[in-house]
Amino acid sequence: MAEKFMNYIDGRWCPADSGEWFENRNPADWDEIVGLFPKSGKSDVDRAVKAAHDAYKEWRLVPAPERGAMLKKAGDIMVERKDELAKNMTREMGKVLAETLGDVQEGIDTFYYAAVEGRRLFSHTAPSELRDKMNLSFRMPIGVAGLITPWNFPMAIPCWKTLPALVCGNTVVFKPASDTPLTATTMVEILLDAGIPPGVINIVHGGGGAVGTSIVDHPDISLISFTGSSLVGKEINSRAGAQLKRISLELGGKNAQIVMDDGDLELALEGVLWGAFGTTGQRCTATSRLILHEAIHDRFVDMLLKAVDNLRVGNGLDTSNNVGPVVNQGQVETVHGYVEIGKSEGADMICGGRQLTDGDHAKGWFYAPTVFTGVTQEMRIFQEEIFGPVLSVVKVKDFDEAVTVHNDCIYGLSSSIYTRNVNHAMRAVRDLEAGITYINGPTIGAECHMPFGGVKQTGNGHREGGWPVYEFYSEIKTVYIDYSGKLQRAQIDNY
Ligand code: NDP
């Protein structure tokens, strides 16, 4: 019998009110049930929100440096548990161990960054226009934060949201993706071990329809932070927007790497392999489009083909493998559907294009790394997010065309250019429509202390990571202190 894990609501671990459970299976080995998790619904969310709402009264008064100190302790615990966490993450969502270790490390980095932020939370002071009067502003907590996360970064993304929410003095109701409930549960466990009080953090497992919408709709949740698909993001935006909640949305991407004729081709090759096939292409920042200058197109495609052929696809726990499974059956079907679309649109599939089912692949959702050449801008495989190991190659004649092709996209998360021409590099920084631009690096590689997010339909303008996320989780209180002992009327008595 598989191990049962619980929700954590109002200071205790508990099953769902429904008494039902859902399975979390290993995508590299269907026979392994990683755990059973509570299939929760509205009543569980209601209890969690009430607990968070009650706990907020006291938590908002805890000094921010003290809140930060708890997060520092939690970071230390996570360091000790790093290997165990990474292995469990590989078991529940498949990406290779080197990457899950990186994901946990990003969580640790975020803990330590948040801990320090507890001693900052800077705001502004400014001189008054009147004598004997002082003007200040402070960052105040907002209330209960509803956090909804995807499965592709099971530790990093929950940490990106939970830790700034807590350090700013909010309490949390957290719904992780149904594909990665174990890592999320462990994050909560670590927070509790570090001293976060009952009710301040609550985790409710279950489906997006039942648990997610109940969080979004609950009137006592003041802010929603969501990372996931654009489809769901739009729905959340309209539902939560109707209640004028504060909403942060981090959504899809269709990121491109440009390689110019003067680029270091070996370096660009390493970059595109990592960007396109790391996390089996299931990153919001994955390289999904490769834009090649015509002078190096054929040579680079040859190099790429040989390198892709050498990628080993298999169970992420085997460190000789480079590419793990796709997360679930639905995602394999989506990926394969796009491969068929690419073929029917007339692109040339030069490798991959099939599910792997032989030998060690027989019990997992493995898909061969796939490359299309001859892709043009009107094709759906050029325009739409696939979220799998599929790369679309486009040929361009010069830098200006590369920028135009890059920007012909509804998304704008990450971008990259390989060039030795400093003018092209600078123009790329200015002209590529994306929240992130890498020069001579792949489209992936975010660091937790820098703002993360995109333009256009990748989101609604907020950023995760770095200092801006603390602005999302707090609001400004402006304070005027008049020590003149008389009524002073701004704009009137001084003019
Ligand atoms: P989904 O949008 O399907 O799910 C994301 C989360 O939302 C899950 O927890 C899901 O629950 C929940 N959910 C689903 N439906 C609803 C609903 N109606 N109301 C509220 N919550 C709901 O995305 P995926 O998990 O498939 O993640 C992949 C997507 O995330 C890609 O589009 C990717 O680009 C994007 N992403 C964006 C990032 C960014 O920073 N821009 C980073 C990482 C991923 P359940 O799991 O139970 O279905």
C-alpha cells in the first residue's frame, strides 16, 4: 500500500473532507506510486482560508527580521535534505537528478534571499512641503495569499511565492500541481520544522477545478499568485479580477535562441541542447525556436543533429541519462499532436517524432528529442507553446530579420543571442521583446535574486524573484507626522 500524505490546515496534518485520495505516479516507471494525496475540495479550502485569516492577526505583528530568521533556519534544513528532496522530485516529475538538485538549490537560495529581505523591505521617505512635518512610507502585509503552482519546478516556484509572501507578513493557502504534491508537502514540512506557526502556512492538495477555483474565488483571499498555462491564467484573471484581488500571473513562453554568423557555434550548440531538451523541454523558458543566420544554418543543423543523436533519454535517477520522461500521458499526447501538426504544415522533421517504448522506456512517458527545420512564421509549431522536447528551426538572412522573427510571437519570456558583434548584442538587449535576454547563453538559467517574468501574454507585468516580488506581496502605507502643533494645510498654507 502506497504511503498517504496529508493536507496541512490550521496547524494539523489532515485528510480531505471527501475522504478520497489521488495517486502520484512516477512518469519514468508507472508501476511506482510515489504517494497518495488528499483529493480536496471547497470545504477544505474554506477551513484553510479561515485558519490563515485568523493566523494573520498575529503573524502580521511578528517583526520582519524575526520572520526572516525562521526562513534562514528553513534554508539550513533544506540544505541537509537536498539529496533526498532531489531524488523524490525526480521520482514524481521525471527531470534528471542534476536538474532536480538545481531546483532544490534554487529553493535554498530563495530561502536565504528572503531571510535577508526580512531586514530590508525598504520603502521611501521624502521631505514634506511644510515645516515641522515628516513624510514616510512603509511596506505593510496584505492578508491571505492564495498560491497556485505548476509541476515543472516543484520546489523553486513554490518557494518563489511562499517565502516573500511570508516575510512580508501575509499568511498562505497553497495549492501545488497535482503532478508534484510530494515536493510541495516537504517544503511545508521544512517551514514548520523551522518554526512557522500554525495557520500561517496551509497546503491543500487536489485538482485545479475544485481546489484552485475555490482559492481564486474565496473572498477572504486578498491576493493570488499563479504560475501555469495562459489558458488557466486568463480564467483566474477574470475570476479574481471581478473581486479586485491583486493578481500575479506567470504564464506561457515560446522562447527563441538566435545564432548569428559570427557566433561561437560550439557554445551555441551546448546552449541550445540545454535550453531545448533540459527538463525535457518542459520549462516556461525552454528554447522552443532556434533562429539561425543563413550563412551558418546548414553547418549548425548538422552539428545539432549529431548532438541530439547522442542524447540519452531515460530515467532521471540514472545519472548517465540527459533527458528524462515527459510528465504524464496527457503531455505526451500534446507533444505528439504538435509533431503531427508540424509535419502536416510542411516542416521537415529531421529527428525524433515518436514516443519511446522499448526496453527501459517501456513503463514511462518517454519522447524522442525532435527537431524540425524549414519552419516558417505562420506555422503553429512556430507560434504555440508545445512544452516538450520539440525544437523548431527558422532560417534568416540577417540580424534585423532575426529580431523580426523573434518578436512575431504572442509570448515574451526569455530570449538569447549568440554573437561576437557587440553592436548586435546591444541591439538585441534593446529590441528583443522578452522579459529576459541572455547574451551568449541559453534561454534558461534564472537566478533567484533577479526579477523573473515576461512581457506580452507571458504574464500581467509582475515579476517573481528579486526585489520586485516583495512589492507584489506588500502594500504601501503612507504616513504624515505633523509636529508643528497647529493645523497645516498642504497646497494651501504654503502657497
Ligand atoms: P496549468 O495551468 O494546467 O496548471 C497550473 C496550476 O493551476 C496547477 O496547480 C493546476 O492544478 C492549477 N489549475 C488548473 N486549472 C485551474 C483552474 N481552473 N483554476 C485554478 N487553478 C487551476 O499548467 P501546468 O501545470 O500544466 O504547467 C505548465 C504551464 O505553466 C506552461 O504553460 C508553462 O509555460 C507555464 N509555466 C510558466 C512559468 C513562468 O514563470 N512564466 C514557469 C513554469 C511554468 P492541477 O495540477 O491540479 O491541474
